[in-house]
Amino acid sequence: MQNLMEISFDYYKVFYEVARSHSITLAASHLCLTQPTVTKYIKNLEAVLNCQLFLRSQKGVSLTSEGQRLYRQISHPCQQMGQAQEVIREYVTNQDGRITISATELTMRYFLLPFMERFQHCFPNVKLQIHAHSFPTAITSLREGTSDFALSITPLDNCYDFEVTQVSDFQDILIAGSRYSYLENRILSMEEILTYPIISMETGTASRRFWDTLFEEQGYELTPNIELNSNDLIAPAAVHNLGIGLVPFKFARYYLINYGIIQLNTDFFIPKRQICLIRNPLHPLTPPVQALIHMLKGSDLDPLLSYSTDSGINL
């Protein structure tokens, strides 16, 4: 195995917790992570070490000989780090703090809420205040300092003064109701799509800017027949055969399964969009806010070789 001077300490911490508890489930609970996230940490660590660290069974996990060797070398520094983190965490959890978040509808429903459950479990004394804001309102709240951070979707405007971090992504699709079932197996061009009634978000929203730009780049102008102020309403409108809906897949999934609407195929590429965490660097962060932001940023794992720990561990 190789010299691992530059592996993020987070991976050692996850490995140590799994080895100590003999369970991915228990380790995930102790670390306030999901089980898939813990599994991904371990798989990535095994990949970079080019060896298997754990044996899996129905009773849990146990260390291989390579895993035992790594555990002997990192157990003491991990214990010391854990003790330091416990002091900090006790300080944070015992505060009667408040976190105020501005979030758009998609980010709140499909990204933020699962993290709120985990955060509340880890920091039960911190109160959460979540505002369902449009992007312009969220930006105003950040400038005024009435929100600690905001969550919004791309494309973003007027964020030059803010710190923006991509934390997740999602896919937009085109959908239609039973009246348009003859389109299901066809591959549609933009020109052909524009011959049908279009259902989209209203002008000024991030979703509308995304679709407007996508069509404009190909030389077409998007002129929807129906404009709505919520992505929640697009799939129901398609169910009633009001036209072709332009919508994030997450909002359409239930209707695709239960209401017989169809997803349309296109001859043009629809890029994924990002969910972004936005904060004002001029406003200081309290320890609870820092803890939550760290949790949200960890939703997509950082590269394994992300920074040097100067651990001195040789395997």
C-alpha cells in the first residue's frame, strides 16, 4: 500500500467509527451521516488504498488484516480528535441559538428537509426558522442579514458579492398528458415542441430563465401558453392535457408513476441544474450555522485527496 499523506481526515474518522462500532448503521448515526454516505467513504478509502478494509456479514462488519493495521495507526489520533470535537459539539448543542434560512420551493422540499431531521437530532437546542422565498427575496434577506444563508437553484443572478457553493444537482424534463401519448416514442426537436402548447414557470423565476436560455441558444423564443408560479402545479396541469410541461423531474415523478403522464424525448441536451448554498461573507456565522452548513456541504462527498493532514501514516 502507499503513503497516504494527503487523505482527508474525514475519511479516517468514518473508518474509525465503523471499525469501533462494527456497524455501518451505528457509525452513520454517531456521525450524523446517512448510511450510503458512510458506505461511499469506506469504498473510496478502500479504492485509494487498493485493499479491502472490512469484511461484510449479516451481523455487521469486521476488520481485515489490512484494516486492523490501519486501525492501530489511526485509533489514537482519532480518539484525540473526537475528544476535542465533543467539547466543541457540547458547546454548540447547549446553545439556545436560532438559524434562519431562505429556501426556494425545490430546495426546501427535495434537499433541505432531510438534513433538518438529522441536524435536529444532533443539535436539539437550536431553533430553525425557514422562509420559502423567491430568489430575489432570498438575496435581499442575505444583504440585510435577516437570513444566515440561502438555498436556491441555478441559474443565479447578482451573486457576485456572495459565497456560492454547489451542494447538489437535479434534472429537468418535458412531460405531457394522455392526449399527447402519440409523442411518447418520438424524439422531438425544439421547433416541433414549440408547435404545442407549453406549460412553464412564470417570467423572472430561475426555472424560466433556464428554459428561456436553453431555447435562445438554439435560436428559438420560448412563449408558453400557461405560466405558473410554482413547479408544483406544472405536472397537474399536464395531467389535464393543457400542454407540454417543462419541469424538474422531482416534481413530476409522482405523476409519471400514478397519473399516466409521459416523459418526452428530445434531440437536444438538457443539462442538469445545481442546488446552491449562498451566504454573505460580510456576516459572521454562529457555531450552529457553521455546523449546519458543514452538514449541507457534505451532501456531495469531497474528493478523497482533498487536503493534506500531514498524518504521517504509511501503509
